Amino acid sequence: MPRLSLFGVAMFWVFAVLPAAAGPELPAAAVTQCERLLNADAVRYVLRQIDLTEEQAANAEELIATAFPKEGEDPPANIDEILSFYKRLDHAKMTHQPEKVKRFSQRLQQLGQDVTGHAEFFSKLEPCLTDEQKKKLTWARARLERNPLGAVRPGDLVRLARDLSLSDEQQLELIGVARRTREVLGPGLRPPPKVRLEMISLCADELRALLTPAQLAKFEFRVLTLRSDLIDQGLRVTMPAAVRESSTEDKQP
């Protein structure tokens, strides 16, 4: 079957089964952004996902100010050259060319880029984090390594829902949502950005429909931390009262 026809059928099927559970719109930039997050922007993006306290955020801000010079303090790097070498590095990794990986990594380090995931910065911050925050940090850094744009992907939404202590019935529904979304947005289809945004938004709505109100509050909060969009570049996302209350209830015997 031609690609376009297959995509059209799959898209129609998703629209046909979509439950009426629309939630907040995902900003277009959160899904279709095509520029790699660099330096302080990348660090801030990761930290927004680990629920820093005010004290931890203040400490992190001091570390960021030390690790990443403010605009104008140092001559700006050639961003086009940096992005070009990142693309070459990504391709070398995908095609298993270790010598090129080493060479491009060294060049990026010369350009002031930390290709190891800002290891030194996070090594200084980790002693101030709880065990739970460290787990979230590991996942957030791994996700950024796989997805340097930080753009929201269906797998991100599915993982957020899966982490909400779902019932057996909910888990089966979740598998169905993941399968349908994968059929529509699979690597062989490559939908244009506008359609991709619509499909990922539909995936989010399907996930919302299978969650309880308490689970839904947590889900919406977690979605905000992914980009939406970059939450004015702060380090903390305000947790809604409903999320705090449901989290407290979960801890009670």
C-alpha cells in the first residue's frame, strides 16, 4: 500500500477511536522544535523534570552561573558550526564509527560543548539531591541524550502515564494507545510537523481518558516539565495543589 494511503487509513482509525478527553494543548514548539538544546538551556531543561526544592534550585542557579558564562561575557560560539558538528556526531554514533565519534566529540569540546551530558555540572549537584531525584535525573539525562531537541515524543507521554501506578485494565489500555500511536507515527511514515503535533496531542488525550482524576493531575504536571514550552527557562515548575494533595494521600497507610 502506498505510504500516503497507509498513513491516511491509520490517521482515520485513530480519530475514530479517540475518546472525548481533550486536555491542555501541547505548544507546537514542544513537539516540532528542531534546534538542539545547548549548555545552560539543556541543563535547565533536565532540572525542571526532577522537582527541585527552592533551596536546591538556588544552589543549582549558582552552579549554572559558574559553569555557563552569561551572554556577552565570552565571545559567542559559532552556533552553525556547533550544530553541524553535533549532526555529524549523531550520525557517527548511529552508524557505529568510533573514530569519527571521538574526533567530532573533541572538536565540540574545543568549541565549549560538553558532549558527555554536562557530567561535571551534575556531579557537583547530585550530593544535594534525594535518591528519588537522582533517579529522575538519570532518566532525564538519558532522554536528552537520545533526543537532544527535548521535543515531546509519544514514548515520553506513555512513560509518564505508565509511572502512575496503573491498574491491570489501565495497563492494557495503555498498551493499545502506544500501539495505535506507533502505527501512525512510525519511522516509515514521517508525517509533517503539523500532523505530528495533532497525532501526539491525540495520543495525550487518549492517555488522559484512561486515568483517574488524581492520576490525571500528576500526568498534566509531568507533561509541563517536558517543555511546554521551556517554562520561561526557570528551574522549577509550580506543582498544582491537586497533585500535592494526591501525592500526600499516596503516602498514607
